[in-house]
Amino acid sequence: MSRSDDQSTGMAMQWGRPLIFWTRMTLIWLMAITVTGALVRLTGSGLGCTDWPTCTVNTELDAPGFHSAVEFGNRMISGLAIIPVIAAWLAARTGNRREMDGWFMAMVVGFLGQVLLGMLVTRTELDPRVVLGHFLLSIVLIFLGVVLDYRARVPRSEHRLSADLADSMRTRLRHARALFVAASVVIVVGTLVTGSGPHTGSESSGEPIPRLGFNISEITRIHSLLGWLLVALIVAGLIRSHRAPLAMPWTDVDQRSFQRIGILALIQGGIGYIQYATGVPVALVALHIVGSVLLWTAIAWYAMEATHPGIRDESRLPEPEYTT
């Protein structure tokens, strides 16, 4: 290895810790923003600020106080999210991780979309279609945060896999994609339940906040059935990972992933049924949203593990061949 290669490796190692620190901070911040944004709706603070981006309060709707503080506080937290993103991008550039540039660009575009939707939420006075779009874009940003955090920690494998390993990886990838799609559909239908439910986002609006035209019982039943489909896929993945030969380099990784995903899914499903049976109290709805964010993040992480497996334990690879 040449001296320049040594210096390049040293630079990557030097900036490795800041990169993984800032990508993890970005992911945590995005998860927190999604939850706090939901709390704005659950506390009835959606029109606490009647203009955008400042926070002028229309006295016909509300006086300055709790609701305006919650609404504007969420805006401030959302705006500050760009700081860890910029820090992570600078660390990636310094560490010569140019392959991550496209994902950083997608993150910036997503932030711009959030700004636009945030403005529309206020201008349309909490139109449920805009509110749900705002939440779903937050879910997309969490996925982008998972991609950046995973790529910062697990570079692409440089191994050519044997036929058995390649076949196992394709099966794993198909299952991960099915699980990811199922989780996405569950979340989308969950937003339709939310848009049809009693938590409109504002307690002080002079006009009734419109709701989506779905029958709450029927759309909740569909959401529940899709949730059971997701659970079936999780159970199938857990069984597959326990039956897989230990020689597969990702077997133990899958077992840990599915144990974590399975526990989160059970908790999330239990909260969902309890909140429906008790008339969707605010506290349980908030816990359900936290659970959905955690479960989505765990499934997105598993999807990255299946798509870009970083094979670190070379001793478990049968006759590895390195690319040139």
C-alpha cells in the first residue's frame, strides 16, 4: 500500500466517528420531529400559529399561550434538523464518501417538501389530506435517515458470493422487500384512520375541521388486517432466520433484527387494540405513533441489511474471492 493510500485510509478512519455520530443524530432527530409533529395535532395546537413561518396569533381563534408554544416549538425543532444533516455531509465529504451524496441531496429535497407542506397545513387550516402528507413525508425522511446511518456504518461488501450464499441473499432480499412494502401500506392506511378519527389537530378553530370520508370502523378493520399480514411476514422471517444454517454470515444478524421487530410489533398491535377499545385517548394514540416510528425504523434498517449486507466476518465466508 502506498503512502497516499495510507493517508486516505487514515482520513477515512479519522472522520469515521464523526460521520456515524452525525448520521445517527440525524436519524434520531427525524424520529423526534415526527413524534413532536403528531403531538401538535394531539394537543389541539395545529392552529396555535395562524400564519407561517412566523407565529402571529389570531385572537379570534386563540390567545398566545400553550398551543402557540407547541406549534412554534415544533417548527423550530424541525428547522434545526438541517444542522446534523449538514454536519454529516461535511464529514462524508472529508472522509471521501462521495457515494452518499445522492442520499444527502434526497434528504435536502425532503426538507424543502416539509417546509412547503408545513405552510400548506396552516394555509388550508388543517386539511387532513395535507396533514397526512406531512406525516408520510416525515416517514420517508426517517427512511432516508436509516439509509445514511447504515451506509456510514456498513460499507458495501467487496466479496463475490458463492452460489449458495447468493441464492440465500436473494431470498432474504425478497422477504425484506415484502416486509418493507407491507409496513409502508400499514402506515399509509393508518394515516387514513387518523384522518377519519376524532383528533382533528385544533381545539380552538371557529369552524369544524374536515375529516376524511371513511367509515372509522371499516378503515380501522382494514388497518388491523394489514397489521396481521405484517405480523405474519415478521413471524416467517423469524422462522427462516432460525432455520438458516449458521454458516450464512447474516443468520445471527437476522435473528437479532426479527426479535427486535417482533417485540415492537407485538407492543404496537397491543396498543392499537387497546386504544380502539377505549375510545382512542390521546395518551395511547401518542404511544401508538411512537411505536409506529420505532417499528418503521427497525424494518427499514433490516431492509438495508438485506439490500447491502456488510460481511465483516470473513472466516465465515466459504472461499471468498475479492474483486479487483
